[in-house]
Amino acid sequence: MILESRSIVFSDEELFLALRPVMETNGTNADVPLKNIFARLDSEGEVTAVIQPADGSAEIVFESRELGPAVLNHCIDQGIPLPRGSYKELAIRGDHIALIVRLETGAVQSEIDEDEE
């Protein structure tokens, strides 16, 4: 079996764009001036995103249960192909959040008949 793996790494700007709909749904000001956005792992090892507003207001934290659908929807909106049957997970790559897409392909059995060897 062959395992294909792809990392879709989000710049800070793209991640902020992906999170805007979540902010709007939660009633958070989506036009907040951005000082910094960074990724970290929570106490359970799940990826979270933290927005630090430039105006000094409280940080906005997005847990993986909000972050995952936000980046998936952003990929779909941007026309980035995501195989339907693939395994998807969030990860941190350097200072950025990444969506890891894994797809198993190929046959489990060998294509060579034992009598042909």
C-alpha cells in the first residue's frame, strides 16, 4: 500500500481569512486589527490558533474543533483539492498551522504471481 501525504501550510494572513467566518458567527469583531497570530498545542496535544489584537484587547483562541472546519472550508473556497476519502489532521509546521492530508492508494497484494518468479 502506498501512503500519499500532503501538507497545506497556512500563512498568518490566510489563517486569519479562514478564521473570519468563525469570528463573525461567534459575534467576535472580524475587523480586529491583527498584531500577531500563532499556533500552539493545548493541554491535550490539539492544535489551537491564537490571535493577538493590535489594540491590546484579549487574545482570541480557536480550538481545533473550530479551527479544523475553518481551514477545510477555506481550502474548498479557494479551490484547493481535498480528496474526499483522505485522512485530515491539523499540525504545526514551523510557526504556522498546516492541514495534513493523507490518502492510502495501491493494492495490498503483490501484482507478481508467485509462479512467475
